[in-house]
Amino acid sequence: MTMQPSSKARREIVWPSVVTVVSAAILIGAEVFGAAFAGGWALAILFGLDDTGAHILQAVLFAVGVLIMVAFIRAAQRVEPFTRRA
């Protein structure tokens, strides 16, 4: 009989990778969401929108920011894997 590696091999978290990605996400997230808020406010003034229009525009840009952050974290996870086989 040959010994096959178990498909349920134990995984361990690679904490330096997790901390690196989370730290970068916090920094980039602050910039992305700050830009969404300021950009929504500036575009609302540019287009002559009222407060409700400004808030809607900010919410749309905030949602785009969430998509950007999800894409960033997924891409960063490919470069810095969060787990490895023990």
C-alpha cells in the first residue's frame, strides 16, 4: 500500500502575511473611503445637487470603494497566502 497525503491536511495561519495584508488594507481603505466621501461632496457641488443627491453620490462611491478593497484583499492574498499546510 502506498501512503497518500490526506486531503484534510492541517493548515496553519501565516500571521506575518495576515498582518501585512490587513495593515495595507487599513491604509488603502482610509484613502479609498476618504476619496469617496470627498469626491461625492465635490461632484455634488459641481453638478449642483442638494444634500440628498450628495449623500446618494457618496454612497455610490463608497460602494465602489468596497469593491476596490475586496479586489485588493483578494489579489494580496494570492501574493501573501494566509495559510500553509502544516
